[in-house]
Amino acid sequence: MPEPHPAPLIEVRDLVRRYGQGRLGGHRLTAVNGVSFSVMPAETLGLVGESGSGKSTTGRMLLGLEPLDEGEVFFNGTRISGLSPRAMKPWRRQMQVIFQDPYGALNPRQRVGDFVAEPLRVHKLAPSRSERADRVAALFRQVGLDPAFMHRYPHEFSGGQRQRICIARALALKPAFIVADEPITALDVSIQAQIVNLFQDLSETMGLAYLFISHDLAMIRYLCHRVAVMLRGRIVELAPVETLFDDPRHPYTQSLLRAIPNPDPDHRPPAHPRFDVDAHIPERDMEMVEVSPGHFVLRH
Ligand SMILES: Nc1ncnc2c1ncn2[C@@H]1O[C@H](COP(=O)(O)OP(=O)(O)OP(=O)(O)O)[C@@H](O)[C@H]1O
Ligand SMILES: [Mg+2]
């Protein structure tokens, strides 16, 4: 029998988010403008684009942390957008988020073990104190931390260890999907690779899927299966990672890739002018064209 066509774990369709009142002649900003993509089980989808392009807003909308002005979100084929917070709760368990600043996420007066245990307590998954301690110890080991550290406070840890603590908490409810929003940007360069490797190990051992938001194209290339490029609230290109790096089609993607330092001393960056966003993205005729299997480019 042929393999059944795999179904997406996450699917978003035509997400739109507008900010500003629009009254009193105020400017109305469309932060996310018709964004659609899917994430397969155990897949890492990268989301890149300049600051303010709508990456974090997209991630928050997907998780139900930000209202949708338009569009839909599906988890395993079930529409989860528009659900009440109560109806959303069982779905939220399966979708977690990791932010850029692990110190900001931690409570300086809370022992890190209690921080990791909190979701277990809230969702009544390990009712007794000793069960929770066992589970927290297992989570600490899973992210490469000594369980003996669970009684310590956040200030006693390095940045990389704090991010591991946040990852342990995100894993507590055994999610299927994680939005990682610039999760390594705030870390020392020497630590970044370790945390990226941890993400990769977790994907392989737990079958976790990620939306991995990053400015770092080298990390994206290393970690992601597919990449979506965002510009001014829109996805302008989406492709398997090697296709995107070998054959970028949208002028904005091309300009992003040209900006990567090339280690070859004979390499001269081509003398193209920087892509002019306004000139190339008209409001209408916003169509994604599939130029090769799985490689979509916004008509430009
Ligand atoms: N709560 C808000 N109120 C008003 N405008 C907002 C709000 N949140 C985001 N924006 C605006 O929406 C746009 C997209 O923001 P978003 O944070 O999603 O961008 P980003 O791609 O994540 O940027 P960065 O790479 O800097 O994190 C920006 O212009 C931002 O100023
Ligand atoms: Mg952001």
C-alpha cells in the first residue's frame, strides 16, 4: 500500500493582524497580511525576515496569544482559532513557546524547579509533590541540566542554562509543537550552537515540530527543513531549505542571502541595489506561484 500523504500538524490560513485604531486619521498598520503555511509533524519551519516584518506576531497568533483579525489556525486538522480560552486549553498544552530572553521569562524569586513544575501543577498532571519532583528531574536531564540544580534560583545560572530551564518547562506538558522566537539571539555565540543542537535532539527524540524564528540565516540553514521569508507582514518566499539557499527567487530573499558574509576572499557581492520594498510589493495581485515542487514565491 502506498504511504498515506502526511497531514500537517499546524496549518495557518490567511492570517491578518492590524494595529492602530484607524480613527482620528491614525495610521493603521497591517503587521501580518495574509500569511498561510503549514508545519508537518517533526518538521522545523524557519521564519526569517527583517525586524518588524511580523514574525513574532505570526507566532503569537498561531498560539492564540494574539487575536486574529482574519484567518484560521488548525491543529491536527481541527480548527482552533476562535475557540474560548477554556476550549483552547487542551490544545494549548500541545503548543508551547520559547522566547529570546530566558531571564525575562523566569521569576527571580522562584526556584527553577518550581518554575519547570508549574505547568504540571496547573494541568494537574503530577498531583503529588514527589511525582512532580521526579518529573522535573527527568526534564532537567532531558535538557542537559543537573537535577540537583532544581532548588536554585535563576541568578545562579548562565544564559544558556536559563534557556535550558525555559526549554524544560516548555517540554513539561509533552507538546507536539514549539514556537521558538529568537531563542538563541540573546546567548553567547559559544552557547548558541549547544542550544541549537538541543533543539535538534529534541526534534529527533520526541518528534517535536518547531516554528523557529531567527535572524541568523546560518542557524536557519543548519536547523530547518523548510524556510519562510517574511517582508512587511507577508510571506514572500517559502521553500525547502536547500532550495531557498541555492535558488532564491524573490528579490528580497536574494538580498537577504547576499548579506551573509562569504568566507571566500575572491567573492565580490554582486552590485545590485538593495531591494526596494515599496516598489515591488503592490497591495493587489498577491499571489504565491509554485516555481518548483514546494517552492513558492510571491509574484513580484
Ligand atoms: N501590540 C502592538 N501594537 C502596535 N503595533 C504592534 C504591536 N505588536 C507589534 N506591532 C507592530 O507590528 C509589526 C510587526 O511586529 P513583530 O513584533 O511581529 O515583528 P518581528 O518580525 O517579530 O520583528 P523583530 O525581528 O524585531 O522581533 C511591527 O511594525 C510592530 O511595531
Ligand atoms: Mg519578533
